[in-house]
Amino acid sequence: MEELTKKQKAILDYMKAHVSEHSYWPSIRDIQAKFRFASTNAVFGHLQALERKGVLQRIPGAARAYKVAPEATVDLSETVIRYEGPDENSLEVSNIPLMGSIAAGFPDYTESSGVLASIQAPISEGSRRRPPQSFALRVRGDSMIDANINDGDTVIIEPGVPKHGDIVAALIDGETTLKRLIKQSSKVYLKAENKNYPELYPANELVIQGIARSVVRPI
Amino acid sequence: MEELTKKQKAILDYMKAHVSEHSYWPSIRDIQAKFRFASTNAVFGHLQALERKGVLQRIPGAARAYKVAPEATVDLSETVIRYEGPDENSLEVSNIPLMGSIAAGFPDYTESSGVLASIQAPISEGSRRRPPQSFALRVRGDSMIDANINDGDTVIIEPGVPKHGDIVAALIDGETTLKRLIKQSSKVYLKAENKNYPELYPANELVIQGIARSVVRPI
DNA sequence: ATTGACAGTGAACAAAGTTTCATAGAACAT
DNA sequence: ATGTTCTATGAAACTTTGTTCACTGTCAAT
């Protein structure tokens, strides 16, 4: 696949965003206005380039009529996600593209300092309007089946400070496990959602990797 | 909600199917040709009626530019997409609600025939190992609760030719619904997975938007 | 009988939108 | 030096497409 120039990519992204937002394609003049071109022909050339490079298909003569080439994306249901620890780089994430136009799925997780959130010290406030850096974990075991999270499911973990009752990904004995967080009289416990494992794990110094926000189950 | 006439429904259906297949809206003359009208004004009147009844929104003067009402049983979920604007350094983050644009902007991934999947004529031999382009749909309603897909869940749809027993997103009466595909003695049915709705929907000309591969359930 | 919604024909217009032509600077490789 | 690619301007030609006007007919309800 031939590389796109910066402007070409920007135009293509704008077109996809326009479709997502308005449900119809922009006209050449719409693009021209967006990018402050003085001539429609500037856009025209870019569109020709996008078509030549195989990422866009135009329907000659038809207004607001395009098709986009599918991008190389990974289906979430087939993605094997392994997560070893907060400071490892072996984190595979997958995009769920919407109409093939998503530009930012789950961002890379390498820029974080390592610990997502600690109970004692809430994470820094500095995340300005950035999508949460969620990641996925494959569930092994049956410790959460009473919460309808089964072996083989994938949970989406969102970094943050958990509240009482949240299901969290926590680091216990060097392993990441999925447990429900219980705060009782200024004490903190981790509880498995399985009648066979009724214990509460007391936690003094707890490293929370994130809060489980959703479960992905293959059909 | 005001009732649609048979023709109005058919036209709306065709428009949605056209978007689903080609990823752009049909022009008035496209619709005219499809329904063998002798005048474009016939279509024009129907479009006005559809807009008056609140199921279609036209953008005056713009070509091939419409929006559909957000009352499909399955809805696109929200997403955040990011694209680069004309200023090279400013990264715009735009929230895309995508309400009601269910029929719009579905990618055409067969590049030749345009049809995602037709029951009678499965797509051409082009079994190029191209990664499928999945997208997400939010489920409304309880028609699939026996398949453990509940109201509020999000399903990941993967374009492709469905097999017998697959749960598919299909276009019925202009709406995208989630049903199980049943092939029985060279006939094709759509079946709801709910004991209260035991019917099989016979399907002659079926537009399949994709196969449900996984369910995402918020915790 | 008459009204009003519904459905359509046929022609024509004007705006919207695409495409082509001529031209040219900057960056880059031959 | 020279050609190529990318990017862009400015104007014009041309096609597509939405829209309007005038008119006809059907059907059900008032």
C-alpha cells in the first residue's frame, strides 16, 4: 500500500469524519472550504491521488459518492489479548472501527508511568479530554461467574480510580486478577463473585490496574 | 408516529439498502429509475412525505444528502474519532453521536458488486484474504434475549456472507434488526430468539449488513 | 358533490457539483 | 541541468441533481 501524504490523509480522515457525523459524503467544495483551498482543483487532485493509491473509490460524475477501502483492522472477537503487567509492552489492543474511519482506537499504553491507579493516591488530573486508555483482558477462570463474566470472555478495562462495588483488575501476587472491590469501614477488600470462593482478600497496599467497564463475549 | 404508505416504505427501504450497499445515497433519479417512475417529481413527492412524517431528513439543495430518523431497532453506538485538520499541529477531537445514521456509511467491502451479501447470489469468488471491517451496533429491544443478547448490549458486526445459524444484522422494512438466519430447504428465514416472538420472517430479497461476532455488555 | 390526501406525468430551470484546461512554484531525485 | 511529483491557483465547461410549475387522475371521507 502506497503511503499517503499528510494532506491526503487529513482529507481522507475529514471525509470519513464527515460521513460519520452527517451520514453523507462531503462535496468537493465542502472539502475545499474545510481546508481553505482557493480552488476546487486542489481537492480534486488529492482525491485523484487517494484513488490512485487505492484507499478511496470515486464514482465519476456522481455527487457526494465515494467508497472507502477497508483498513487492516483486527476483530475484537478474534484478538488474543495478553497482559502481563503494567510496565510491559506486550499489550495488544484492537480497534473497533466504525465505518472504517476510526483513527484513534485504544491508544498505546507505553507512555504511562506504570501504575494506573493506586488506592491511596488518585491518578494525576492532567488527562485533558483524552479518551481513556482502555485495554482488554481475557478472562481465565471462573472467579467471576456470578457477575456473569465467564471463562474466555474479554473484559475492557478502563484506567481510573475505582469506587466501592466496581469490578477491578488488580495485581495480587504478581498476577492480574479480576475482582470486585469492597470498601468496608475504611478497609478495602477484593471479593470474587463465585459462591465457591466466598473469601474476601484483605488489601493493604493495592495496585489497581483499572475498572472493568464492559464484557465482550464471542457469539 | 405517522404511518408510511407502502410506496413510501419501499422507497425508504431502497434508499437505506442503497446506502448499505454503496455507501452513498441514491440520487432522486436513481430512485426514479429503480421504481420506473416517468417523472422525478414522483420521487420528490415521496421524499417530501417521508420528511413530513419525520423518518427522513433532507438537506435542501445538497445532492445525495439525507439523514434517517433514529428509530431503528439497532443503533450505532457512539464513538470518538480523531482526525487531523488543516492546521498541521492542532489535533481536533470530535464527538460523533451517529444517532440514527444506521443505514449510512456502511462500507462496501466487495468493491465490485457492491452488495455485502445477497442470499440468492453469494458474493463473487473474491475470497481475498482481506481483514473484515467490523463495526458496532447498539441493540435495542428484546428480540434476541434467548441468545443472551439484551437490550443495551452492543454487538460487533463483521461484514461477510452469513451461514445457516448465524446471527445477522439484516435490513427489514427499512430497519436494521438483529435476527438469526435460518436456511431451510432452499428457503431463507429470519428468526427472533425470543419465545414471545416465535415467528420466522420469510425473506426473498435480503440485505445482510453483517454477521454478529461478539457481544459487548456494559458492567 | 366536494374536499383533501395520495400518486403520478412532463417539461423546464437553477443550483450544486464534478471535471478539464492552462499555469506555476517547491522539493527531490537523475 | 532536467524531469517528476506534489501541491496549488484561477477560470471555465460541463454534468448531475434538486426543485418548481402546470396539470391529470384515483380514492376515501365529509
